Amino acid sequence: MTDEQMAMNKKWTDEERLALAAKLDEDLDAFIDGLERKRYEEGWPEDRWQEEMEKHPFFMKKAPQPGDEVHPMFEGLQKLKYDPEENTAEELALNYKEDGNFYMKHKKFRTAIYSFTEALKAKCDKPEVKSVLYNNRSAAHFFLKNYRSALGDAQRALEYNPEYAKARWRAAQCAFYLNKFELCSELCDEILERDGSNVEAKELLKKNKTKKLEIERDQRKESAESKKRMVRTQQLIDALTKRGIKFDDLKKNMSITEELLRPKFLPLEDHPVHLDDDKDTLVWPAAFSYPEFLFSDFQQELQENVTMEDCINALLLEPLSCDKSNSYRPGNINVYYENRKVGCVHKVDLSNTIRDILNEKGFFVTGGSLLFYIVPKNSRVEQEFIHQKRRPLTYA
């Protein structure tokens, strides 16, 4: 007989029973004290119990986001919902459709597009299901202003359900935004055939007609302006060719282009050479560089019939702020231009007009502009400038 059996068969006195009960109470108190002193690692922190509870699938308020730890039960629910072996094609399509509708309500349109696309991949063969999926994806694209994709999906929805009013209305709106005027008009007419009192379709039809007329008017206007620009450009090229103007960046046997005539100096870039209103005088952008001070003056519209002397007098009407010795004044300066092809400079006769200078053999238009250098007459600056420009030039 074991000790346990002997204890069970033993006849206990009242004193022994009380002593045993007291001992059991002591043991229980000791056990509870031990639990309180021992750290419980598996419990939820008191300040985060609600957060931890919401991780459980039964209490979730939102779906897990990418990177979140997923509860095993949630993974199981996902498998039940999206596993092709657990669902028919229609069930899968409807499950993804439900997700897409949820994201639409929360304005997460890109995610909604993904859900509706997955629903379509399920290949449910029911036209009523496919038409709704295409229509809903069209709506998501529409809110993202992806009008071309929205139109395509709306038209697919109509293929599966020709009486789908929402899809037809959205297709009409997309056609309007895409300037597909004939299609928009056709869709609006179809809407009004089914519902002659549709105010929105009547309004869109009116706006569509007005917008079409405005765009056609603008296109005619732009076409006329384009023809005028072409005529002006050709007149300009003819004038440049007639005068024998040379460009140092025009390759041999190549024609003069608008790009060639666009000034490369930033202050002049919006002022290319052009003919005046009488179409007989060229107006040039020009840069006047001061090598001593490493800065330039710019003339945005310099007529070819102006003499260089008049031009310089206008430039030096007020003293240069950096000219402490008052060297840069009319009658005390020389003007040069550079022939980069042979690596030398030419002094300008100040009595010549801009057109006379352009006709000189060594003058080339540089970067769509005229470029001149101003130095004090008979000065060290002039000698250094001439010496520097006479150095042989190398080309990459």
C-alpha cells in the first residue's frame, strides 16, 4: 500500500485536519508570492493592452499593412479568402471586388485598382460580374484622372452590359476630358435616348460642343500664326543670305536655322535677330565685353544702320562704376571683334555702321549674337588684349 493510499485510509482527528489545512494555506500563499516576484514575460503591457488586442483577427479595426507582423489566424483567413483551391472563380472575383470597394470608400484608389485587377484575373465568366469589376476599376482610374484608362474600362463594362448607365456616363465624361468630341457626343446621345430628362448628359453635350468649337478656333489661329512665323523666318533667312552674313558655328553647306539664330548669351536669349516692321532693316542682339573688368554690357535690339560710334556713345553716356581712372569714355576707347577661325582680332572703324562691320571678311556672328570688345586706347590693357587674342586657338 502506498503512502497516498495509507493517508486516504487514515482516520484524521480534528486537530490534524486543521494543521493540514493551515499548511496548505501557507503553501498557496508562498506560491502566489513567488508569482508576484517573478516577471511574467508573455503578458501584454498595461499601457498597450488595447494595441495588442487589435492585432488579433477577431478585434482588428484595419487590415495589416506591408511589413506588419501578421497573426497566424489572419494568415489562415487570407488563405480561405484568396486560395483558388478554396474558392470558385466567382467567389475569388467577389472577394477581391469587396476589397476594392473598401479601398474606394477610403479613397485609396491605386490600391482599389490593384484589387479590381486581381478580381478580373480570377476569370469569372459571368458578364454581370465582369461589367461591375470593369466599371469599378474605371471609377478608380477616373478619380486619379487617368482618363484614358478609365475610358477603356468603362467601354469594356458596356461590352458586358450594354445598359450599364454608370459606365456609359463615365465613358462620356472621359471622352470629354480627352477631347474625343465625337465619342462624347455619341455617348451623350445614347444616354438621352434611354433617359431624355437626363440633365447632366444635356449639360455635357452642350459643354462638349462649346469646347470643340473653341479648340478648333484655337487650332486655326495657331495654324495661321505658324504660317506667319514661317514666312517671317524665311524673310529673315533671305535677308541674312542676301547680306552675306557669316556664322562661326555654321557648318559648311548647311542651311541657316532658327536654332542657329537663337542667342546663347542669357540676357539676349529672348531677343534673336529679326527684321523691323518695315522688313528692310535687321535688328541684332549684341554683347560688349570689357576684358579689363571681366563683365559685359548687352544691347538687345541694335539696328544695323547705327554707327559703332553712336552705339559706344550711348553705352558710355554714364561712367562705368568700376572705371576708377575714367579711361572708358567716348574718344578714348577702341572696339575690336574676334575672328575665332584664324585666332586674331580686328579693330573696328567707329564711323562704320553695324551692317558695314558685318560685311567685313573677318566678322562672324557668334552664338546668334554680335560680340565686341572695348578697351582704352593705347593702353596696357589694349596691348595685353591684342597679344592674348593672337595666340593660336585649339578646337576640341
